[in-house]
Amino acid sequence: MQVPQKLLHRVTAYFEGNVTKAKLWFEIDNPILNGMKPKHYHQSGSWKRLEKMIDDALQESNHEQPSTSST
């Protein structure tokens, strides 16, 4: 099954626009998914659950960005 475009776009955003890294992320076993490849995760769960995991990771990474405001 093909990865939904909206998920590919979100992961690409995480990798700062690098589509190659984003596609590779879907192909590599992920310990957070019990060693499953994200592209196969739908077989045991759903794309919605994977989408939530991706959104949570993006939100967490945005909160970890250092502030660039000058003092």
C-alpha cells in the first residue's frame, strides 16, 4: 500500500524539505512502532494512528527549537 500524501508531506517537513529522507523514514524499521516499517504500520493499526504519532513528533520538535529572539 502506498503512503498517503499528507503523511509524506508531514514527514518531509520534519526533514526540512528532504523528500529522500522522508521516503526512507517510511522504509526503515522503527523501534517506536515495535520494529515495524511505518509504511507497513497500517496492517496492525491504521494510518490515523501513524498520523497522530507523526503530528506529536512534529509538535515536540517545534517545542524543542531554541528561541532566536535577541536580548
